Amino acid sequence: MCQNLRAMDEYDRREFLSLSLPSFLGVLTALPSLCALATRANAAEGRIPADGAMHWEAFLEAVAKEAGKQHLDAWNQDGYVDKIAQLASRLHLEDPVLTEGLAQLEVRLKQGKVDFQYLEERVDFALCLVQFDVEELIRPHDHPGMTGMILCASGEIETENFDPVELPDFETAAGRQLLKRAGRATLKKNDISTLTAKARNIHTLRARKVTQLVDIFTPPYNEERAEQSKWFELAPEPIQGHRDIFESEIS
Ligand SMILES: [Fe+2]
């Protein structure tokens, strides 16, 4: 329970930061940052590792290009998360931008500060580094109207994803929701997990080792999406006759 509270507190702070910065500063900085990005990406060409892995700036430019498509009527979220997962699988994890970001995160943790850090905050997406201590967990929560891609940079972490469901023969009381487990995995270095607004949108994470994740949210949290976010307390056992469906209390 203490772990729950601790994790929730930290996650709330993560959301608080995400809504205070991008919604205001993101709009102001988007245009110069796009121009700067193209320049930085061009400058990075000569530094792309020989094994085909993507340099950080090239990776960001490619994600930005894909994330920009969310404004099209025909945006396909499943296709999008697959695409950025492919890009993330090519990301050079030893890129100095990333290793320095993760090192700073470790320093902040030792100073007793929060365990996450935004590396990029744009209008279309946000990229955040997150570090978990052993056995630290984030209990089930949703991401309203958002997609998410998690790349494990180091460590080992269990993930479970859920979808809300309704059953004709099961009446749920107010404030309760049936959740069907849509997937369960243990992520190690270079493994990826994705969710969209309509599939696997609710997830929970529990670290087996000290773990570092690269999270990309598209679109990023804003005030409205943060306010709509819900947390769920799952029953320990599934409902009778359904192996993967759990009753939950919405908090
Ligand atoms: Fe999440």
C-alpha cells in the first residue's frame, strides 16, 4: 500500500509537470524548435552509428514527423505506435543525449528528487525518462485520448494492459468498471510496450530491478487529459467464469 501511495504521488507530480509546461511553453516554442530540429538532425547525420542505429536527433525528427500526422482525419493510432516502436527499436541507447539524461535522473534520485525527467516537450508529443526502484509500482491508470510507447532502456519491469469491457450478465455498480487483461509482459533492455486511446489504454507497471524507461506520449498530457485520467483498484482475483476479467474500483 505504501508503495502504491508513493508511486501514485510521484506519478501525479509527473502529470502536474506535464500540464504546466507543454500547454503553455510548448506553443510558444514549437516553431523555433522545429526549425532547430531540422538543423540539428542534419548536423547529426555524420554521427549516426555504423550499425544502422538511430542517433537521438534523427530519432526525434522521425517521431515528430509521425506525430504530426495525428492532426489528419485518417490518423491510425495502431499504425502510429507500431511505427514509433520500430523507430525506438533502432534508437542508439548509448547516445550521449540519452545517457546524460539518464545519468541526471540518477543524480536527482540520489538527491531525493522525482524519478522522471522530460527530455522533449512538444505540442504533438512528449518524451519522458522514468526510473523505477526495485519493486516500485505504478498502479493501473488510463491515458485519455492518448497513445503511449514505452522503451525499456535498462532493468526489468512487468507490465499489464487492460481494456474496459461490459458483460450482459454482470452488473457493475457506480464507480466500478470491468477490465479485461489485454496483455502481460516483462520488459528488458530494448523491449517495447505500446497502447492507444482505444486498445490497451489502461496499464500498470512493477519493476523487478532498477529500471529506466523512455516514454513517448502522443498527444502529450495537457490540463484536460490530466483531469480526465483515472486510477483503478483491481480485485485480486478475476470474476467467476472469466480468466482475464477483473472488477475494479475507479478512483
Ligand atoms: Fe502510464
